[in-house]
Amino acid sequence: MDNPLLQLGAAGQSVWLDFIHRKIFENGELRRLIEQDGVTGVTSNPSIFEQSIGHGTDYDDRLQRLLDVGVEAAAELYERLAIIDVRAAADQLRPVYDRRLRRDGYVSLEVSPHLAMDTEATVAEARRLWRAVDRPNLMIKVPGTEPGTAAVRQLIGEGINVNVTLLFGIGAYLAAAEAHLQGLEALSAAGGDLSKVHSVASFFISRIDAEVDKLIDARLAAGAGADAPGLAKLRGQVAIANAKIAYRRYREDLDCPRWEKLAAAGASPQRLLWASTGVKDPAYPDVYYVEALIGPDTVNTMPAKTMDAFRDHGHVGTTLREHPYEAYEVEVLTDTLGVDLNEITDGLLIDGLRRFAQSYDDLLAALSVKRDTLKATQAPQPAASPCDGPPSTVAPSSGERSAHP
């Protein structure tokens, strides 16, 4: 328990790795993280896959094998490669999933970001990916747009695990939580097993401060006058306050009769997952957001760099429950000083969708180039000599080798 990552688990917070690459399954790194650091899940997104698959040559052998069996469309190549990795992660996490009674042990796979505004297409793709991966500890990632939230409700109602992603604002989080409840109620009405479906709500952290701090710095540079002390006080505080308010709403919802009825039928709550917990501003400690958001019944998904830093010098406390009203004071100060947090979080959702769509498109473009290069470098098949004549149609006698195998 000298390992701070293990201490997070003891404090009730699950640690998931925000990274996926074939090498961590093949070299034993994921198993080491599970056994020594208490890692209980893996998350991915189009940007991670773009970095893993689209660059270097680590996936070229698998790509070649897919080409050999006639798979050539870039989107299908990506999906086939991603599914291999997701299955490998799910299989290595399966003992965690079984030991923790389905609470943890998940790996996430995202629907195409281009479907974020289309409920029916999102549901159809989620169903298809769910069947293709064929692992009970898969979570389908669906963005927290209004059409995405409607898809979440449908998928939960069908018993498909969902990771609702790109949540920045409290309103978007509450909509995701409501979709989870409605999905569970639909599943219960259909006679489904509520204990088999799980969900997390991925609430993004550091990107909020990156935008708010940029606005604050610009106003301070322009001469904020009497507002300057309050603006300076907000720097690096808004994202944490926003997350703490979301957590408080999460805890309140668990005390209502509606949830108690579902829990009695075997349902598990949709836990808050802190995403984007690596710092964007070098002025903040590298474990700043991890240390600030520790509490029971939550998940923190960390990039490898942040995980290494926290293992080395992180400190664990129950910070989510400390000074609960300070978060509301930050919210009030934000409004008073004219910082429109709703506008910022709405913009971050749009920007997040744009970034993921760009990563997805960049990945497909890279795969297209790799495909064409591999096809161009394949050794040509020797042409038949006109002297060979047509292949023999007479079966060779016993012990005789055919001239045309």
C-alpha cells in the first residue's frame, strides 16, 4: 500500500488506463499494471487509436494479413485492428471483471464521432460493435450530445454497457444520468437482468481550466481593474469545482426512491469517471487533478504519463468530500465575474467532437497510405509460361507428384 495508485483503490476510486496499444498486451505491461498498480480498466478514443495504429509500423503485420484476405476499406481495416486490441484488453481484464462482480474490468470502444448527432446511426453502430467484440466487459463509448443521450437510453435498455463521453457541463451530465435511469427502467420493464448492465459518465476536467484560464489571462492582460483579484483566484479552480458539483448531484440521486427501486432489482449506479486528468498548464503540478478529485464510487482514467507521476509522488485523501461548499462559491464567483461556464462547456463539446472526428479521419487517411504502400511492395506472382500448357485435369497416380499443385 505504499503505492499511491493502490491507495486510490482503497479510497474507493477505480484506476483505469487511458491508452491502448497492442504492445501492452503482448509485453505484459497491462498485466503488470493490473497486478501491481491496481488498474481495473482501459479506455480508448479515436485520438488514442490514431496515435497507436496510424503511426509507425507496429500494426503493419496485422494490416497485411487483413489485406491478404481481401479487407481493403480503410474504415473496416481500422475497425478490425481496433477490435483485436479491445478483445485482448477485455480478456486480460476479465479476471478483474469477475472478481469485482462486474463493477470494473471494462475496456471502451467508441462509435464513430461522425455519428454524434444521429441517434439511430449511433444505436445501430453500437449494437454492431457490441456483437463484433463479443465480450461482456466491453463498454461502448457514446458522446454526450442530445442525440447521443437518446442513444444511451436505448442501449442501456437493451443491456449494452455504455461509457457516456465528452461531458463537460452539469446539464449534460444530468441528461446522461437521466438516460441511464430511463434505460434501466426500460430494461426492468422488459424483464432484463439489471445486474449485467453498467455505465460510466466521463466528465472531462483539464480542458475546462485550459479554456477558462485562457479567458482569465486575456482579461488580466487587458487590465481587469477591480475584477483582477477575483479572476486570478479562479485560475485552476473552475474545473475542480464543476466536477465536485457533479459528484454532489450524483450522491444526491442515489438517495432518491426511484434509484432505490432500481438498486433493489440489482442495478448498479452510473459512476462518474474523471477524464482528461493530465494537466494542460505546466504551472500546475502533474498530479493536480488526480489529487483534487479522489472519492468513493468514482473512476479516474489516466494517461500513462499521469499514472507514472501519481505512482511516484501522488498523495491520497478524500478530496471530493472536502469543503463541499467551496465549489458553489467558485461557481457564484464565476457568474459574478461574467465568465459564462455554460458557453465554455458547450464550446468544449463541439471542439471535442471536432478533434475526435479529425483524429478518426487522420487515422483512416494513414491506413489508406499504409494499405497502398503494402500492396505496392507485395512480390508479384510469377506469370505462367506459355510452354506450360493448361493445368492437368488428370489425377496423379499413387506416388506421382502433380506438375501443377
